[in-house]
Amino acid sequence: MVSKITSQIKVSVTTEYDNYNSYPSENRFVFRYNIEIENLGSKAVKLMTRRWMIYDLGFGFTEVEGAGVIGLTPVLESGESFSYFSNVILKSGVGNMEGSYQFETSDGAHFIAEIPKFNLVSEVLSN
């Protein structure tokens, strides 16, 4: 697990290689990443947008941006957390991801919380 705290938001990430849905002979390596977002601040916040930088060894960077996460824009009260999971597909089986979330406070202020960089290495390549 990797974690990072910025702007009183703690983002923790765990990953796992999805052997069942991966097809290495077709350059398809699937990873599941689990995210927990904790509001350590004193004000409620709403997750507005996400931005990912995905690095796939030998294939370069892909940037992904969008509203919310998994179709949601969750509100986290002080002390609350929100968890979700998603997937990413790499062609090489080796890479990493990092990014950021944009939040809005109840008084309309916006701020960024960083998502820590995490490595993605398929089991078939790590032996």
C-alpha cells in the first residue's frame, strides 16, 4: 500500500494483477487498483474531478481526466472516507500511475489532493 496526504486529504492505494482477465500473449495486462480517500480536515469536501498519468513501459504516457470517480462525485464529511476500485490495462505489463483529485469545499473553494505514484508489475513478468 502507498499513501499520501495533501491538503488534509489522505489517498491510499493498493493494487493487484488480474490474472483472469489478462492475456499476455495479446499484450493485455489488467491491473485492479483500490483507492481509499480520507478527509482529515474539518470541512466537508466534494470530489469534483480526477486526473491520471498512466505510464506503460515502452508505450509512454496516457493522461486521463474526467468528472468524479466511477460515475460518482462523493461528499466526504470531516473524518469520513470513501473507497472504490477500478482497472487499468497495460500493453507491456510494467508501468505506474499517479494523479490528482480536485475537491470543492462547502464555501466553494477548490483544491487539489495528490494520488501517490504506484507501480504496476504483472506476475508473469516478475518471476
